[in-house]
Amino acid sequence: MKIVVAHNRYREAQPSGENTMVDSEIAQLTAAGVEVLPFIRSSDEIPSMSKAAKALLPISPIWAPRAQEDLSRLLREHRPDVLHLHNPYPLLSPWVVRTAHRHGVPVVQTVHNYRQVCSSGIYFRDGVICQDCKGRALGVPAIVHKCYRGSTAQSALMATTLAVHRGTWRSVDRFIALTSAIADHLREYGVPADRIVVKPNSVPDPGTPAPLGDGFLYMARLTPEKGLDLLLEAWRRHPVGALGMLRVAGDGELRPLVEAAAAERPDVVYLGQLDRAGVRAAVEASAVVIAASMWHDVLPTVIIEALAAGRPVLGTALGGIPYLVGADAPHEPAGTGPAAVASAVAGQLPPPAGPSGVPAGLVTGEAGWVVPPEPAAMAAALPVARAGAPTLAAAARARYERTFHPDVVINRHLDIYATLTAR
């Protein structure tokens, strides 16, 4: 089998889980005997481009002529079975779908974000979830709010791109939805259910889990949508040392928040940006990994890494997080839902208890817990997760082996290609 993997790499200065997953997927496919033809561009190429090439950049998200020429040449020369697209922006453009179809090559796309609809791709603006462009022919709110790179002009271009390529996306032969939440997003966009397959990413097997450590690990980009401030507010509601250690890894614009928290409390430590060995050491030192996202986070890789290491996860009930930990959507008895929790936050009171004294909105899944994205709910869940980690540790590892192990995921991946090449 011969597969073209098409991806516009994000800038290396901006850590990208998507770049890492594409690299890992290429390695897994190659190891499985697939001939992979990388069709890769990088946003790091832009500063060194010629003046003529830079002059075409404003239209490249809609139509990138050089990329189409190069792709056509590749398709004619190698006659691949499938083109597998990840991120097309800005140097490839969704037009690669049309180019592949013109050469009779079916297209698979892995959907890593919400950019069929949302110019920023994350359904998050000014600290809150935003879906103002959903259902619109043109994403005018994205232009008004400068959602793409903080620029009115670039936001107008991206909104126009999404409008122009609505038909392009709906012509893709098979979508890989990383979680059930992304599958729902695609169906709402108008993609028929029979063209959507749920297949998550995987991470390499680290081997037999080390014994549980103590305390918590938060590892993410330190940006508003990842919920660092939510977690720190929840942590401060407990006495120093009551929950063990909170380890924070990563970098980003909110770094001063965690540095201040670490200076304020001895039970908070900032680890900075970690290499692979550092990540493994931080996970092994902890008992629970936290995913405090404030947006509909598609598939936080840190959760799969946690499960592989036998660490249960405490996350917010948004996006793909409930799917990853095997938890259903929270059940909210009267008086215990987000509104009640928000009232508790405003009054600095303990969150209302649900049935049998369970903190409001807390749902225990196969491999962890999810809560509403509110500080009071997270604060109430922290001691529950610490106490329950030994009980769920083995289940976390079992969920990884059954659902996210590379051997499982690559077989599902090859099955997707097979359904297209058998036609």
C-alpha cells in the first residue's frame, strides 16, 4: 500500500501535539509495511521564502498553486492508493483534496480541531467557549473579533477560506474523528455518518507502569484555554500540603501565574518545558494527571500518556476528555449543575453535593474523573481523585492497552485505508 501523508507543520517554536502525532503516525505506518510518501510543508519556511512566494501567501489558504503543482507531480509519478491529509494551512490549502480527486486518489483527513467552522480552530474566545460562527455561511464574528492571529485581514481571509471550501470538506472520502465529540462535530457540519470513523491517536508503550507516586501533574501549553488558572484557583482552596504536590510542566503566556503560585506555596512546583525523559519522570512521580481544559479539547495527548503509565486522569467534561477517560457526560440532578456550582464559586462556598455526597457534576469513568469546568467543582474533585487513584490505576493502563496502544490503533488505521482501496 502506498500513502501520501500531507501536513503543514506548525512552527517549531510553538510546541505542537499535532506535529508529534503526524511524525509518530508516519513511523507506525512505515513499520507496518506501508510505503509513506510525505508531502510536508512547514510554517517555518515562510520567513525564508522569495518575495514572489510571499506575495502569494495571502491567497494560499484558499488556493496554493505551487503546492498543487508539486502534489500533482507526486501523484502522477507514484500513483498512491490514498492521500491522508492533516493540517492544510497555510501552505497546502484544502485545495489538495480537489487535486487528489482530480487524479483519482481518495482522501482521508484526520480532524485535529474545529477549523471547518471556526477560524481559530478551537471554539474559544476571550476566555470562554465561543461558537458564534457555527451555522453561518460566512464567519463574520471571527472577522469582527480578529479570531485568526489577532488580525482583521487574516481573519477575513480565513473566514472566506472556510466558506469557499465548505464543499471541498464535504467531498472528503473518509474522516478520522479522534474522539466521539469530533464525530458529532462533523455530523453537525453535514458530513454523512458513514464517512466518519472514530480512531484516536496512540503513544508508544512505556512498558510496565511504575508504582504510583503522589500528588498531581498538570502538563500542557500554559495558555488560557488549557485551564491553568482554573486549576490554580481550585488548588488554593485546600490547605498547603493537603493534596500532596502539584507539578506543572509546559510553557506559554501564563507562565507567570504558575511561577507566582510556586513562590507562594511549597506544594506547587514549576518544572518548565520537559524533554521525553523529564515527562516520564514527572508522570511516574505523580498519582493523577490533570487535564483542566476550558475549551472542547479534541484529544490531549497527555491523557493517553497518563493512561499508558497507569495514571488515572482528572479532567473537565469538555471535548474529547470524557471519551478518553471512559466517562459519560455528567448527570446533573436539580440544584447541582453548573449554575449551582457557579453560585458556590461566587460565594466561595463548598460546591453542592450530588447524590450520596458525591461532589456536584463529578463523574467517575473507567480511567478517571470528569467535572464541570468550574473552580469549585475541580476543588471538590481533587481529594476524590487523590484517594481514588490506587483503585483506578490498573484500569487506566488496561484502557490504554485496549484502545490507545499503537498495535491496536495502527490496525484500525489500516482498516480505514482498506475500505477505500477495495472500492
